[in-house]
Amino acid sequence: MPVAVVGVAAYAGATAAGYAVGTAIAVGVVAAASTQAYMNSITPEMGDFTSDPVSDQALTTNANQARKIIYGEGLVGGQIVGYALPTINKEQYHIMVLNLAGHPCESVSIYEIEGKTVAELGDAVQMNVHLGDQVVTDSLANTYVDGWTTDHIGYNQTYVVLKIRADSELFPSGVNECKFIVRGKKVYDPRKDDTEGGSGAHRAEDPTTWEWSDNPSLCAYDWLRFHGARPVPMRRIPWDFVALTANYCAEAAIYTDSDGNSASGQRFGCNGVLTNSVNPGEGLSQIMSTMGAAPYRVGGKIYIKPAMYAGPATVTVAVNEAMEMPSYRPHRPLRELTNLVRPEYVAPRKKWQLTSAPIVKSQAYIDKDGSVLESTIRLKLVTKDHQAQRLAKLKLERNRAGFQSSYPLPGLRLDIVPGNNIIFVDVQTGINKEFLVEDAKFDAAKNVTNLQLVEDGPTIYPDDFEPAEGDLTPNTTLPDATNVVPPNAVNYAATPADDYRQGVLTWDHAAPASVINYIVLITNQAGTPAFTQSYTPVALSQDLANIPLGSYHAAVAAKNRFKTSVATQITFNIGQPNTPTASPTVDLLPGRVIITGPALPHSNATYEWKFLFEDTFNDALNGGRTDVLTVTNTPHEGTLYVWYRIVDRGVPDPTWLQVVVPNLIGISDQEVTPELIGGLTLPGLPQTLLDTISGVTSDINNWSQQTGELGGDYSTLLYNVTEATGAAAANYLDIIAVKELVGTTSVTAQITEFKNVQIGYEDPQTGDWIEGAAFAQAFNEVRITDADENELSIHQFFEALETRTGLLEGKVQLGVAVEGSFTGIEILAGESGLSSFRLFMDELVFASRAGEIAYEYLAAHGRHVWYGATVKIGATEMIVEDLEAPFGPDNLAYWRGPTTLNMGVPDFDNLTKANANEWRAPNGEWYRTGKATLAAPELTIVDSNGDPLIEYDSVADTIKNYGTFYAANIIGGLYGSINKTVTQPANAVSTTHQVFLTVTAAGQIVGGTFDRILKSEPLRLTWTSPNNLDTATFVVDVLVDGVVVDSASQNASVPPGANMSLTFSMPAFLVDVPGKTTGTNIDFRISSADDPAGSVTINGQADGGVVNLSVFKTDGSLT
């Protein structure tokens, strides 16, 4: 897309001459009532900032790391935000997710991984790049990185996902270094915005239209808009000036390289890395250092001016000896001087490390100073050596041009603004030279404009690197007033796209500082009548407007305060305008045609129209001069012939163009009379409109009369208002009651004034409203009076109801009372300063104007009925439920979690599963956090088909599992305290067993088998010893599918005596359970080798815990 030069809106008197490589670089700024230097604290000292490219290029794992901001092109490492080491096809891979920048970028490519280039890495590395416009998560990260979900998208973030083969030969020390070349931010460019005078689709408020650029002027304003302490509004940015400085920075500057050859390159560039944690002023300073810029604030706008010549000066300031004299500092102090500058920049050819560029020094300055005075500039955002040298040269020459002056200029000078140059003349001291205005502040108390000036000149800003061998800005004398050089290079250029001029006359002058103004004379060559126009511009140009067509002479002379030069003449021609060839827009409507001409070149152009329903130009009707032609009363199925031409500043194109509109649409009108409207019968009305309204009016008059006659006998005044709610709606009646006395007087309401109801229709041709039947009968306003017929305003009425402290003293009811039942609104003064507002009804409905019901209260049934979504909002938690329209990114029907609002209402778009404490989906899926307790004699967990997965029977103390075990602890903790009594028969032998616990785990494994381990906690046994038996041996066997897999025995002794009880613990078990896909039965059996074993009770653990049975996989894993 071509880059357009955007014109600068300069104040009167500014010139647009330029210096260096043919670009107009005059700083055009809008004059203001007062101006001031802007952001002195962040004015750059030519790039003396701390930089650390090493940290920019390192891999980091800090969780709270600042996000990188990349302008132009830079080399970066990344923040590791996800990692995995999976085995894929029998090979291990590093899966690394690296965040590179906190904004969308243009491109990303691998520079090095562990010091190896892309060619050396071969197929060992795969990279997925996400440039900030992604809308789905990365498949590699989602598959392999633990915790990475489909919600991890990284909106507006630039990141990469690397899949690196774990190759010990390629990466003997692992992967500790990854570097990437990143082309960073896309920035807005007013030169590519055709709404700002440029050419292209860029729009300042639409980032999707922007493009990548390393132009430091564009980067500086991007930082100013989006990375400052607070956003800078659009009205504060002079986009024409931004375009001007962007053109200057982008120009190809010519210089001599180290081999002595002529070379060229972009004058200034911004390429490197900042972060969002940097001080906003420091960040802007680093960007400005890439072009030697300084900020100014003029007329409420922010001007960031690169190191560019701001002249030639068009304003001369002469010292008034009758006023306060200026102060001077002719030279910088020795401590500030430098004669050798050592620039440092980031060199891509040296692995993007901070490197010294060739030094810039002046032997003449060294000889003058008597020693080498060295300084260093560190340019973190510069990657070209010729740009670093150019900035070093600018620092050197700017430092040597140290003549400064302060001067209180009388009056308010709106033509002098910071950033522009002036000619400063002091005859007494011999000063006559160009100065840059660094600051201009108006002191209203003294009526002076205080100027801060520093010497300036075009020789300070050349593109070569050779330092000067002498004073670049020597003092000069006033020009010779007896020798006024005439202007040269006079030229005329037409400007058809401008609305304020037909063209512009320009010229040059050898000594513009000696010229007060120019004299321009325009005359026609052989015109009748003769044409003469004169101008006295100050600038080297003159706009021409309102000049008739023809050939002209232009004579331009220069003038100072003593004499005028001879004139320089040229001949030029003012040509006729041309009508745009694009087709007009035709809107064909019933009874009319609207034709809009093609887009006009500017606001001072329009169209002239003629039209007829026949193709005869000479008989055509005049349509006037306007942008749009409207033709009415079109004949049905007729044809309209239209002729048009452009009229530019009153000058018409001699050629007419034609457009033909066939198949016209006609209309027929019927006269609308009051009788016609009065005879209308509307839906829902039993009679005509006139009869219905007459009847209503009569009823109101009768009711008003009765009220007046009986008003003194009623404590409640009732009046009726009838209102029609639409053509198809039924009429209804509102009855309003006011129950109370105002003080000790009665209140009456009377209908006093009429309001008119107007009926009419819209004229289809003109769109005007045509009045039809005017019905003078209408409804009266309510008037409240006291017993003496004095009118009370509404405010006075309610004042009468209040106490002296402002409390409501009475009771106001608006409604109707029928047979002791009140329906309506009651406003009641309450106790202790409290008041109430109550509604009385049997049914309450809240609905929209479209009739959609949101809430319904049915008093007869005691029911509150809600329709649609319901929301309960607390200070810290809220609940949202919508059974009809699922909400949020996860399509939920129910959500409970932290209060999340947007503009005071629930933020439905951000209610997700991830931030909920409880949620339900429309398909029945349910989740909640926190501890859950279920108390029931039986518990069954089923799948989506209703088939059981887990069954627990508290009576039989059994648990069955029918599904696949995925947790390590399958049974543990589900039993509670187990108390079972098993009676061992008298005189039993050791082969007689009593089963005290059975665990059935049916279908534990689906689709495969694995070995498990059965673990039990120590079993607490209670033995009651009969027949004075002192000692007994107990045996517990563990059976898996009827096979004994482990046993344990325990001796128990009790003191002598009948029926003594003893509690003791059996050892814990840890046995293997072979894997299988069918049900597994586990039995615990108890027996005694002694004859009269008696009964044995199995209890929980002694500390009140549970008998814990666990089944584990042999390898201890969880899946």
C-alpha cells in the first residue's frame, strides 16, 4: 500500500521548505492561547538508558513476569508457561509453551535453540506459532501439558508451542535456551488512513486494520496511546504532524559506509523490546531516543518532534531596547561538553548483543577543548549501525550548539510555539541567528511571553557521519537591505481535490530571512473583462481560489522594509472542472424518484440538474444546483430523463451527462376530510370513531357534574379516565381514590382544561404532516382545591400531608375499594419515622410492553411464579438459573459462585464452569465444591442408562462396585464402625469358620486387567470367654474367590471366672489380588482352635475409627 504524505495544518506565516533528502519537514503546529514544554522529566538525553538484551533473550519461569512489548523486530526468549515430557512413539519429547509478547505480533521464527540454527536442528523441533489472533487452544499443549484445557487460548498473546525431541547428542545439557526473531506490534499509520488525508484502510480506532512498522514516530504515539499512565484521547494527537514526522523517519538517508562507498538506509528505526512494567515516561524516552526526539505540548496536543530541522524561520523577533533585555549563555559549561561520542546498539550480526558502533569525534572540537571529552549513548532499540552513528553525530552537534537565550517578549505571541524556529535579532550585541523555541509561556501579570531559546540550524541535522570542523551556527549580520533578491522557481499546481482553492502558486527565495513579505499579482492574458488579483503572503506560497477559467500571468516579488525586488513571472492556466464519471444512485419510490450524484471532490462542488419525462434536453425542467435531485408526481410505468453536470466553485462543466430511469411507479391520492376520519370504525369499538369519542366526553361531563354537586358529602373522590391503548386494543377504566383530609379542609379534584387530539396523514411526496380532523374535545387536567376554592399545587398538597419534620402524616391510596376489599397502591406514614409503600391485589404480573411475563404472584394459590432466568445477588456470592436459555461459554442452566457483575448486572458471558462453586448443565451434568454428606440406609450410584455403578447396603454392611476403578483407595472409609457378632459353636475345631465380612467387587476391571493389593486395617475383636477358659487362639483367614490367600492368628487370655470379656486386635492384612475382568469376592473368616470358643464380636478400631479396606494397583499408580 503506498505511503501518502499528509499535509500539515500550519499556523499563518509558517513555511513548508525543507532540508535533507527532499522532504518538507517544517513543524506545523496549531497555535494556542498559551503553550508550555511538555514532559520535561522524560525528555531523552539521546538514549542514555540501561538496557539488558541478555535478559530479554533468556528463558524464564517466573509466574508473575512482566509481559514483553516488541516494537519493530527483536530477539527474545520466552516465559515458560507450560511443560511436559511425554513419550510419543517410543521417543521422549520436550513440550514447551513459551509466551513471547503480551500483544498480537506480525511473525515469529526460530533464531537458535541451544545455539543451533534451524538448519542444524533439522526435524528435531516442531513449532506451533500463535500470533495473538487465535480463538482455540493449541492442540499440542492441550494433549500433553498437565492442566492445559480448551480454555487456555491466550487471547491477544503471542506464544509458541515447541515439540523438541530429547536428543542427548543434539542437546547434551538439555534445553535451556530458545531464541526467536519476532516482528512485533502492528501500529496505526495516518498516512494509510484515507479519513485522515492519507491513502488506505487504516483506522485509528480499529486495530484489525493496522500493519507492522518499525517507524519510531508511529511507535512513539502507539506507546503514548496504550502504555502510558492513562490513555491519551484521540483529540490530543496531531495526526497530520505524525504523518509528517513518520515520512521524515522513513526516508532513505544517504551516507558513506566504512569502505568509503555511498550507501542509503532508513533514517531512523525502532526495533527492540520493552515491558509493561517499565515506567511510562522511561518507555517513551527509549522510543524517542531512536530518533533523537523531544516532546512538546501545544494547544492541548502532544507533538513528538524527531531530530529534524524546524525551519527555515518565518518569524523574526527583534530585541526592544526599551523593555527588559535578554539573557544569554553563549557556551555550554565544560562539564557538559563532549567532543567524542561512543554509540552502543544491538547488533543482529553479533547475535543481537549490545555492541559499539564506530565512534563519532571532532578533532577540531578536541583541539579547542584541549582534551578528549567522551560520552556514551546506549541505544537499546536501535539495530542498525548507521542509525546509531547518525544519532551519535546529532548528540555531538546538538551538544556543541549550546548558545541559549531567555527573553521576555512583550505581549501575547500566538505565532511563536515550542518546537518551531525563529530569527532572533539583537542589534546591540550583534546577534542575528536562528533559534529553536524550547518553551514559550505567557505571563499574564506582566503581559509578556517568556521565551527559552537554543541556537539551531540545518547543518546540525545532516545524514552523514562526518563531524563539523567549525561552528555550525555562527552569528550573522543583518542582510543587506539595498539588495533584495527576487524570488525564483515560481510554479503553479492545480489542486482539484481541495475545497478551499483551485491551485497553489509556490516559489523559492535565496534569503527568506531578509524578506518581510512577498507581492503576488495575477492578471489574465486577453480576457474581457480584464481580471486582476493581488496578494501579500509571508510564506513561499499562495493559494488561488475563485478565479474564472482562462490563461493568466503571475508576477511574484520580494519585499523588505526598505524596497521591493523585481518580479519573477510565469504563465499558467485555470482549467474547467470535469464531472465524475461514476454512475449516480437511483432510489425508485411510489410517486417519486431520488437521484444522488457521484461522490464530489470537495465541499465547494455540487451538481446542476435538468429533468423531463421525455428525452428532449431543450425542453427539460430546471432541477437546481444540489447534491441530490428529487422528482415527484411520477407517472405510472413512465420514463424519467435526467441530465447533470458538476459545478465547481460556481464554474460549471460545459458537458452534461444523462441518466435514464424507466418503469416509474405512480400513486393515486384520496382526499382526507374530517368526515372521512370521523366515520372510521376501529377494531374494538362498537361505533364510529366520532360517536365513541362523543359518548366518552359526555360520560366525563356527567361524572364531573355529579362530583361537583356531591363533593362535600364524600371523603373519597373518584374520577374516571378512559384511555385507548391502540387501534386493536379494548378500552379500560382506571379508578383513582384519594383518602385523606388536607389539614382540616376537604380536597376536590376537578377537570378544567381541554387537550386536543390531532389526526392526520403523511404526504408521500414531501414527507410533511397534513392535519386532518381536529377533535377539540379532550380530557381535563386534574386540579386540587381547598374548601375556599383556592388552587393547591401538587407540591402544596403533599406539603399539607407532611409534618414539620417532613414525615408523611396521612395515608394516600390510589385504587378502588369494592365491598370492603381494596385494590391499588397505598402510601402510609409509618411508626418511628418509617414509611411504607404497599400494593394490594389478588394477582400481580410483571411483563414487558410486548406482553412477555417475567413474574407472577397468585395470592389465591400462595404461589410466586418466575419465568425465564432468575438471579439472586449477594455481596460475595450470587446464583443464576435459566432453564430455557443456557448461558455463558459453557452453556449452563445453573451457576453459583462469586458475585460477578458488569455495569451492575450479572456478567453472563464470564460465568463458566471454572469459576463456579456449583453448576448444572441442561443435560443433567452437575458439579459442586465443598464437603458433601449423604445419610441413607442405601446408596446407589448409576450411569446415564440407569445401570448401577456402586451400591452400598448399611444393613448388610456390604458395598458392590460394578464399574471401573480409577482411584487408589476403592473401599476405604465407606463402612463406618462395623459391629458384627459371630457365634463360634461350642467344641468347634479349627476347620469350622464363621464369615464376619464379605466384600463383593463385581466387574472391577473393564477392557483389561491389572494386579491389585488388598489392604485391611487391624481388626478389633471382643471375646467373651465361657466356662472359665483362660486362653484361646483365634484365626482370621482372607479368601479371594473362595481361596485362602492369607491368615493370621492371635492368642487371647482372660482372668479366671465365668463369662469374662476381652478386646484385642488382629494383625492387618496386605495380600495380592490377581487381576480379572469378572466379579471378585473377598471374605474374612474367623475361627478358634479351642473347643468352647464362645461368641466373638467384631468392632471398629479402639479409637472410634473405621475398619478400612483398600484395594490398590500393584504398581501404586492412580489410573
